[in-house]
Amino acid sequence: MNRRGFLKAGGVGLVALIGGGAAVFSQVPVIPSRPEPDFEAAAGWIAYRDGRYTLTLPRAEMGQNIATAMKQIACTELDVDWDAVDVELHDTARAGVKPTVGSESVMLFTEPLAQACAALRDAVAAGRATGEVEVVARPRSALKVFQRGGAIGQSPVIAQGLEIVTGQPIYAADIDRPGMLFGRVLRAPASTEVRSRPVAWNADAAQAVAGFVAVVEDAGPPIGQAQGLGIVASRPGALDAIAEALAVEWDVGSDHPRADVGAAIDVDTALAAGPLPHVSLDGAPEDGAWDVDLRVDVPLAAHGPIEPRAAVAEWADERLTIWAGSQDVFYIRDVVADAFSLGADQVLVQSCRVGGGFGGKTICTVEAEAAALSLALSAPVKVQWTRPQEFALAFHRPPSSHRIKARLQDGRVTDWDHAQVSSHVMFTSAVLPSWMQRGTDLFAGDGGVERGMAVPYRLGRARAAYDALRLPVHTGPWRGLGAGPNALATESALDEAARVAGLDPLAFRLAHIDDPRLAAVLEEVGRIADWSGTAQSAQRGETRIGRGIACGIYKEVSYAATVAEVAVSPDGRVRVTHLWCTHECGLVVNPDQVKAQCEGNLLWSLGMVLTDDLPLDRGRVAAEYFSDAPIPTLTETPEITIALLDTDNPPVGAGETAMVSGPGAIANAIRAATGHRLSRFPVDVTELAA
């Protein structure tokens, strides 16, 4: 690999330096492929051999337990016992599959998999044991899956559950290859949107560290504009000491012009300068006084996966193999092939189980770092990010600043105006250069920022508009994209409108709903939480008690409603004591796992209101550990009651739906308990002190 530089021996068989300078990488990013699943592709997901079936999972498994749900679909349609089907994770030697995003796995993959399994079942029954099976579409009514037989609607033991609890190597960080080395790519302590590069380091001091193997100058593509310096060791424990001994000096550009992120996205400043450029709804509300005029600010937030991202790369026999915990291994393959001038057939990426993705493990970062170091040393190299790297180098939920106004007449909303300034989600700055992002801003806007701005209510003359600004910290998809922050803002404003009207918040919402499925989840959550029989606010000694409600539709296909109960102490501390949630996503393949997804979303909702805040220092991420950017803990977890509305509707996504109702319900409960409407998150206890 001429491009990767040369080896220079030093010390006792140690490699002192690799590469004489950083390579120049393309400024045109690789665009991910998004093939829709079809029956022909599904034929490659299921195979029969020697009396057993193998399901090659066409989705990444990142804790949503889609491996279990798809095994249920396969077992049901094949009409075989649970133990007759083995599950494997896919790799890039197979036909491409769509990235695991958007809560689409059950919605888009159930029928293709069922059709393929039905065709294979018939072939095996006819005595065929070899060759390819043609999948001929049959009516949905002829598929066993949609007749609710077999494993559908059951909650069997989860696939890979035993491997998880016994520590078997199913995550990328578990991979162990013969002769494997351990690497890290150091980058400047600066915004990734500011150009930076290493200019000097103490190689002699680093080489004196036991376990030192190499310093790699050509350490792969930059992250944003941050060029790195690679280090490699024979043991992972040496990496911190090597990094400290190197004492790298960095050439860092000037501060980012939007280093003050709060000022940059201030919605009122933006509105004073003129209309926002992207219009989601254009109902032309009338001018005049407003009954509700609410400002809501939601800060940056990290994904906070328990597993920092990791990858192992091995260059052997003119092929680069990468083990990665990614939501899109085909994108990883394409980016690595492009970055290192390899053919796509020279790169094989094996999907590993992902220890928490939430939309954040969709791009190529640690995988390219591992590839660069492996190519440089012609040896397998594992790279696992530290928690500080996870905060500093990943992309995050963008901050958003909202101004929502509402006007009422006779207890109904007649005019509605929602303005928002945020940063990019779908067209993330973690991938797109600024010149390309300006093009998407001009012609397409950003559907991730916009998601959820069109509220599911009849609100008369409704307008929604937004702007997305490139910020010094990379932003992108975060569980539910814009749906969570937008619903927090809109459900807060709608709740305030109910108070202005003097009406019960549940009844007020029902009066503005046309969709019977949304009305059903709202009515059911009121029933299981005994909404009409319990006061919305109360006092227990010095503790103030409040209840709030919210509901919504996710991506126009799945429905959720939530009631929250909170207890607020005299010093302003908030404890959520109970959450009730109803969820409707059509056919429920696995009730336990759908409930688990609801519970996970409700915990994310808790974080959005009470803890989420990623601190910055002059435009760079200042958090290093969870103590700096906390997530909800077990001791903060309330009692949770979930009710699923299992209907005859086709199955749709469940992974992110409750984000449209959880945050708003908690914020509204705090309003009921304290009389104070939160306008800035997370909660500032001083605002709520009695």
C-alpha cells in the first residue's frame, strides 16, 4: 500500500514513525445508499441447509431486539420451532440493505421476510434442498404472519440474550484477532469545525513507554476539519501514557464565528431580522394579540450510548476486513474504500451488535481510524473511543430555540404560529461540507429539523417555519430527530392554551383531534392513569404534586400518549414518580420488546426535561464524562405503566414513537405542580423553588 507510507524501525523492534504526511481526502462525501427492501432481496435473508434455517438479519441489532422480532416472523411463516432458526448478523459480502434508521425494521421488512419464508417453506415441503428459491408475491391475507399465528404476538427469549449475559464476543470491542494491536487517533482539543492539525510531538518520550509500537502521521480522513495523529500500542493500557508522553502541539485556527451557540440560534433575534426561510405549514395566521406567547429553548444533547464506538480492522490478502458496531455497514465500506483508494470488493465490513445507537452510529469515524492504522502497520488494529472522544467527536442532538403563539376563540385554537431556529439533522455537518450544506439549505431544507412541527391537531390558521444554521459542534439524527424537541415545545404551548381556555387538557386535545387512532391512545392513557378521577395538582406536606398529559403521531404512522406525575420539593428538585403510556403501532410482533422501546423513549423523555445538556467551551464540547453530561439513572427511574393498543392495522415503527408525548407530559406535569411554565431546558431548580 504505497499510499500509506513506509515503516521505520527503532528501539527494540518497535516502529517509531509511519508516514511522512497526511493524505489529501476528497471534499465530496460518499452518499449512503438506501435500497428499499423487496421480495427478491428478502430471498437472500433466509436459507435452509441440513434441516436447519439461517436468518441473516438485514438490519443492525442495537438493542431494539429486531433480531428477536424477525426470528418470530421467520418461525411463524416457516411454521417451525423456535430452535430451528439460527440468526446471524449481515456483512457487506451480501446484497446491500437499507441503513437501520427511522424505526422502519418491522414496518418495511416484515412482509418481504414473510414472503421469502413462505416461498422457502413451500420449496422445502416439495422436497427441494438445494438451489435458489424464487419469491412470488402472494396476498398478504395468505401469509401466516398476518393471521397472528405462531410466534406473532408472543414474547420469546430474546435472540443473542444468552451471548450478552455470558460475555460472548458479539460487540466490535469484543473482537480479538491474532497479533492484534491497539490504536487511537488523537485530535486537537478544539471544535471539529475549526481547522486543526498536529505540528510537533515528542516521539522519543512516547517510544520510551512500555507497549509503544508506532506513531502514524497519516491517520485517515479528518473528522470535520480536525486532522489526527495516530498512535499504536501492543496493549490498550499503554495508549493513555503514550498520548501524554507525546505532548502533541496543535495548529488550531481561530474560534468559530458561532462559538456562542445560544446567541447564534436565538429565535427572537432571527425573527427580528425577517421571516424564517423554510416553511413547513403556511396557514397564514391573522395579525393581532396572542393568548399564548411561549419561548422554549432546548440545548445540545449527546446520544450517551453505554458502548463508546469501536472497530477492528485487519489488512490481509489484499483485503481489508472491518468489524463494526454500525447502523450502516455498507456506508462504512463505501467510505473506507473511497478514503483509501480501494475497490469495494477489497473491503468487507462485518456487522456486530451495537451497544446503543439512537441514530448516532450512522457515519464512518472510528472505522476509518482503525482502517488507517491497520493499513499502515499491515496488522489487525482495534480502535475504541474513550468517553471524552465520544463526546468531542460524535455528532449530537442540535439545540433549538422556539417561539410559539396561539390565539383562541370559544375554547378553540384559531391561529397558531411556530418559529424555530436549530441546526442540521438529516443533512448533518458531520458528513456534508459547508458548501454542499448551503445547497441543501437552499433547495431542500432539513426534514429532520422539521419533523413534528406539523402538530396532529386542527388549529385553524397554522404556520410553522424554521431555519437551520451550521454550528461549531456537529449535529445530526438523535432519537426521533426533531420530533422530541418539537413536541416538547408544541405540547407545552397547547397545554398553556388549554389553561387559557379554562378547559381540561385531555378534553381540550380531544376537541382538536380528527384522527380516531390518536383519540384512542389519548382516551386510553386517560383511563389507565385515572385522569378524570385524580386532581392535576395537589400538595403533600411541602411537596407539590402535578400531572401532565401529551400525545402525538410519529412520522404519520404510529401513535402515543403519555401521562406524567411529578413531585417537586421546596428546593425545586423534580422527581417523576409515575409515567403512563399508551402506544399504537398496528400489528404487535413482540409485546415485551415494544414495551421496552416505550420505556426507553420515556427515559429519554425524562433526560430531555431534567438532565440533557451538553456543555460547550468557546464552541467545542467541554464534557468528558457522564458527570459532565448526565443521563437518567436507575434511582431516577419512575414507575412506568405501558398499554399497547394491538390493532388490525399493518405493523409500523415503535422505536421512537413515545418521544412525541413523553417530554411534553413531564413538562406539563411540572407546570401543574408549580404554576411555572418552563421555557428553558433542562430544568433549573432555582426557578421552581417554593
